[in-house]
Amino acid sequence: MPLNDPVIAEQTHAADFTIAQKWDRYTEDEHDIWNTLYAQQIEVLKGRAVEEFYNGLDALDLNMGGIPDLSVLNPKLKALTGWEVVMVPHLVPDEIFFEHLANRRFPAGRFIRGRDQMDYLEEPDVFHDIFGHVPLLSQPVFADYMQAYGQGGLRALKHDCLKNLARLYWYTVEFGLMKTPQGMRIYGAGIVSSRTESVFAIDSSSPNRLHFDLERVMHTDYRIDDFQQVYFAIESFEELFEATQQDFGPLYKKMSREKYIHPITDILESDRVYTQGSQAYAAAGGRLAKAK
Ligand code: HBI
Ligand code: FE
């Protein structure tokens, strides 16, 4: 929990874990960190992010400068897709998280990372949550997918399938790629909000890039401490949304019986392979090797 944010520390969160943003309490330095990150990402994402992401930035005027004020952002987002952003102090429990999504509320962290963590941090901050996640919530099909995911999550909890759903979130909402006629593009929030992974996910010959398959993804391990070793690519948001438009009941039953998991770098006979990676980055020790 980010203890260095006094505006979080002075508040008691509501039952649904929301807090007030208190936008006027952000310091000049905090807005400046946002602007630095923003400029950096716009530059590095050129030719790398999906069109829908830029359409979202434009539609929401997220290029106005400084940390967005929710009282300005939310009316625009609500008018477009019925979604709104709420502030939370830190990671919230799974059922609370799903409950928000199922009701078209996206929980975003209030705090912003420090200058010593510009490249990588473990807990989602306001830059990751708003710059990374919110542009696509203004796009109708993706907006519907996120709500369906929240509803599916609530059901998954009852069937002991949370891990499977978490993997789906990871490989789509956080680290998803899209194969477009112009080439491979990024839509996942974990990538678009990271300077280094934006380049790695598209340009590196190290990771595997496979076509998205719902069940395959729900049984695939992932890593949270370094660049991904496998990315899954959809061809459109319609494809992603369609995949969730089935009765998950039988799927959950099957998954609660069969707890198998595909190792990260496995390529299956049934996989549609875009690029088979060398895994050279991971083999060399990844982030830890670079830090030495
Ligand atoms: N809470 N604030 C916040 N943000 C998340 O992304 C989040 C969370 N709680 C749970 C959670 N994610 C995961 O369980 C889901 O990705 C499945
Ligand atoms: Fe995220």
C-alpha cells in the first residue's frame, strides 16, 4: 500500500473500497510525473498501439495535461459507454474488483509512482490505471467485454475458477496484442503504460506470440515480475467479446475438475503461431540480469 500518499492515508475507504480523489491535493510534482510519463508513452507507442487506444485518448481529452480530474473525465466517459472511474487506495479484494467492473465502474489507484519507479512498479498507480486502462473503456465493444469479464469473475469465484479468470485478464486486458492489417499492435494496459515493455512486446524476437484462444489462455501460467514470455493476439475486439458470449457454466465445471496448466513457453499443436520466440531475454536472466 502506498504509504507516501497523505490523501489516501487520511481517508477511510467506503464498503466498496472507494475513496475521494481530492484532485486539488495533487502536487505540481505529481502532475509533472504524469506529464513526463505521458509524453514518453506517446512517443514510444507510435506505430505500436491499436487505433482504438488513440481514439479513446482523443475522445476523453486525456491529452489535456496533468493527472486527470475525475469530475471532468467521468461525464465524458459516461456519455460514451456508461463507464466511470472510481478511486481506490490500493489493490482491492477480487469480489470487490469484479463487482465494480460488472457495474461499469473501473477502480483506479489514486497515487502516482515516484521518480525512482518510472519504469516499473508492482502496484497499479493512477498512470497505469487511467492512461493504460481508461482509453479503451470509451470504445463500445471493449467496454462490453470488461463488464462481461466482471460478471464472469463473480461467477468464477463461486466455482473456484478465479485463477483461470485472472489469467484471461492478464493475457487480454493487461498484456493483449492485436494482429492488424498494419502489423502487430498493443492494446493491453500493462504494456501501453510501460516504456520498456511497449518496445519489447512488439520488437523483440524473444517472446512467443500466439493467436488468442479462450480456454488455452485460461490454462496458461504467467509472470508478474518481468516482461512476458508469451503474448496472445486477437484480431479484433469483436473476436474477444464473442469469445465471452457463451455459457461459462460447463466451462467452469470442467476447469474446477481439470486444474492443468501450460508452462509459459510451451507451444501446443493447436496453437496458431505468429512468432516463435528465442526466449533469449528470459534465458539471460531478464530484468534481474539487467539490474546487476
Ligand atoms: N484491484 N485496484 C485493483 N486493481 C486491479 O487490477 C485488481 C484489483 N483486485 C484484484 C485484481 N485486480 C485481480 O484479481 C484481477 O485481475 C483478476
Ligand atoms: Fe491493470
